[in-house]
Amino acid sequence: MRGKVLITGASRGIGAATARYLAEQGYGLCLNYHRNRAAAEALAAELGERYGVPCIAVQADVSQEAEVVRLFEEMDARLGPLTHLVNNAGILQPQMKVLEMSAERINKTLGTNVTSYFLCCREAVRRMTAGGSIVNVSSAAARLGSAGEYVDYAASKGAIDVLTRGLSLEVAALGIRVNGVRPGFIYTEMHADGGEPGRVDRIKGNIPLQRGGQPAEVAAAIAWLLSDEASYATGTFIDVAGGR
């Protein structure tokens, strides 16, 4: 086995694609989910059977500290010591200008998209030894701003970029690497959460490669950064955004 990976938000989209990619490469997996138990457990069973790797699904709202601690303790007990973390859980709320945003909306976005990453990084680093690796899933929105649509989401991903860089410097001497992936317009269910399921098709003409991306393309970048092939990469980012 190549290692044991926790993937947050693993029941769909980029998280599920990353689980498939890593299972094929021989990693043991802990698939975290918040609400979609059926999808997460079905994926865990499928990957365990197909690739012969240990794979479990564990429910937790990773924006809540007590639930993050429980998630990691359950992984310890059922799967064994964590070696890799993919911070992927996140929310996208309906499109809205900043002038219309409430504190409740802003805090929900930041709690889910930022606090969860900090907490999971904390628990991961407490368990990791030299060779451990963390990949934080950010977004091209951190560079682009998402004006008129999701500035709160973009700001949350900007915070993740800073977390990635800062934590990478804190733990480099321990032999733990921390990197980020910034997906662009990817065909996932998240766009429906924002109220526009067809958003990628609307925007793809403005992307240099003239198409949206697939979750598996992001998963490949995540897997490389996790692996020993990226052993000299830390505090860095891969943009998977079609040139935008």
C-alpha cells in the first residue's frame, strides 16, 4: 500500500474522482462526507472491491472542531495512521453580489471552506511523520475574484492559498509537504448549488482551451502532488484551469 489518505468532501465531484484515482494507485482511503451517506458508502465499497485497497466512509461536518477530531480518531481506529490528506470539502452558495450578502452567508462560506481546512491540517500534521503530504483544493477563483457571483467563495479560496503557503513553511523541516491545486471551471455538481448548473458551458468560450475541465483532470494533479514524484515541491500550486 502506498499510504493512507483522508479525502474530505469525497462523495461527489473532484473528491470522488480523486478517490478513484488514488485507489487505482494503491492507496488506502478514508472518504469523508457530510450528508450523502449512500454515495460515499457505495463509492467506498466499489473501490475496495475493484482495487483491493482498504476503503472506509466516515460522516463528519468538517467545519465543526469536535467532528473533525472524531473523524481523524475513527480513521486511526479503522484504517490506521494517516500519511496523506486531501482537503477538498467546500460549499458554493447561490450567485450574489457582495452588496447583498449577509453575515450569516459569509460566515457559513468561511466556516466550511476555510475553518475546515485549518482543522484538518492541524489533525493531519499531528499524526504525520516525514514523507507526509497535504494537498489543499483551492480554486482559480482565488485569482479571478468571481465578481458578481461568488466573491465570498473566491475570498475563502484566497485564504486557502495563504494557509497552504504558510503551513508549508511551518512543517517543511519535519519532512511534511503542503501544496495546492487550483481548479478552474470543472464539470461538477457544485455549479447547481450556486444556481446555474450550466455555468461551465456558458463560460467555456472565454477559456483559452475552449472547454471546461473534468474532475479526473484535477484528480491527476492532486495525485502527483501527494506522491513521492513531487518530493521537492512544497508551498506551490498547480492551476488546472484551461489557461485562464
